[in-house]
Amino acid sequence: MSLKPQAISPVPEETARIARAAYPKGNVYMHMRDELGIIYEDESFAHLFPNNGQPAEAPWRLALVTVIQFAEGLSDRQAADAVRGRIDVKYALSLDLSDPGFDASVLSEFRARLISGQAEEQLLTAMLRLFRSVGGSKRAVNNARIRPMCWPRFARLTDWSVWEKRCAMR
């Protein structure tokens, strides 16, 4: 798998229209995309992929799916099914409604790349940087409508003061 970084496109018009019809008040993933924008970019993961070979799935999408998977306690297959079948997830990932998604094995391959490239902290660090930029990591998570998605599980697993120091140093 090789990485050919691409610009992150806006949410497709039809996806946005149907997602807003299905969720008039939005939901956690729609709010996350609308209020926080893009959390991850392909370039952040470039060092994990060779220059040659079959193109990889967009790493920014795989990173976001990994966060969704963690937040909802989904298996790889369930997370891949969510990408294939859930309007809110397609919205967050800027996918057309007809996008077929990817095979579940892609998620474990992505996690293996993160671990072998010693980049597993990159997912949480990117989120914390974004939270800090919108008003401080804990406060932004508490105030933003994404709190139900990430805060309860990360709070139990994370010493926020350590992560905040790491983010401040980078």
C-alpha cells in the first residue's frame, strides 16, 4: 500500500442533504465534522506508507473510523459496516452515499502501521491539539457536542495533564 495524499473534500451535497433530513438536529459525528472540521490529514501518516504500490485508503478516514470504533466499542467488521451503511459516518468521512467503504481488514492493517511506525499516540494527540485550539482540551470536549463520543472512554484511560504537556511541546 502506498500513500498518495489528497486534499480532504467537503461533505458531498447529497450526503449532507440526506444526513440533515435524517438527523435534523445533527448527531455526534455530524457535529464533530461541522464544529471541529477535519481532525486528521493524510500527510500526518505519510511516514507509515511506502512511496510505491497500490494506493491505500485515505489514512485520515481510517484514523477517524478508528476513533468512532473505539468510542462505540465496535469490532473491525462492525466499523467497516458503519462506513458502508450509516449516513452520519459517511457525512463525517466526506463520502458519497453510494461509497462502498472498505474491507474490515484495512482497519487492523492501519493499526499495525500505527504501531510499527510508533505513531499510535498520534490519534489522541491530534484530537487534543484540536480541542486545545478551540478552547482548551477538557473544556472543549466538555462544551462541544462531541463529548458523548470521546470523553468517557478517554477520561478513564488518559492522564490529561501528561497529554496536554506533550501537545504543548509539539
